[in-house]
Amino acid sequence: MSVMWAATSPEFGLFHPVERRSEVKDLSDRFNDLRSCGQGYVEVRSPTGEFPVLSLAFRGDHAVVHLISDAERMFLLVGDGIVPSSAEVEVPIVDDLAAFTGDFVLDTDRAWGVVHDFIQTRAADPLGEWREL
């Protein structure tokens, strides 16, 4: 199964916005390289449509997942309770760190599972509860 994706470069630590079309294994390899670096940002979508796009931003064991459903609508996946809702966590969004409350923070492994499920099903609704921004 192929997927379109763009991600942080493990060599330079900056987001490389040029999309690639590859097998899921290549994306998984990039994610594992970024895990070794401790942080990263990944965007994925189906090769058959511009939307939806799912993004995963993580730093250490904390991650945030965004859904861009079309050119004008964006959502955040509700967190899994790994961080109290009153706490803030910073993750890289493209090339800058952004703070999110614990309400939207997931365990990085769980977030990667969400991305993997999205790639397999091409659907975001079954992945969890989304809040529109």
C-alpha cells in the first residue's frame, strides 16, 4: 500500500515539505529514525486525494495529532490522558515548537498507531474524538 508523506529530516532536524509517494515501510523507517532523534513532524495523506491530511508531531513520549479535512478545517485529536489536562507539552509543528494542553496529548506510540490506522482505512472518524480548531 502506498502513501503520500512529508516529514522532518533526521539529518537536519528541519521539516522537508516535499511530499514523497512510497510504501508504508518507508514512512515507518522515517518515523523510527525520527524516534531515534527524539522528535519530529510527519504529514500523511492518500495518494488519491489532497485531503484529508493527518499530521503527527512528537517530542519524546508525547505527541499531538492534527486532521486537516479540507483547505479550511482543522481538528485536534483528543488526548489519551498521558498528561494531565492542566499541563502543557511542546512538540514540533513543522519547524517550531508549539505548546498544547494535556487535553490533546497522546503517547507517541499510540499516536503512531492512529497514523497507521488512518493509512490503512483512509478514514479519520473511527480514530477517536476530534475537536475543531
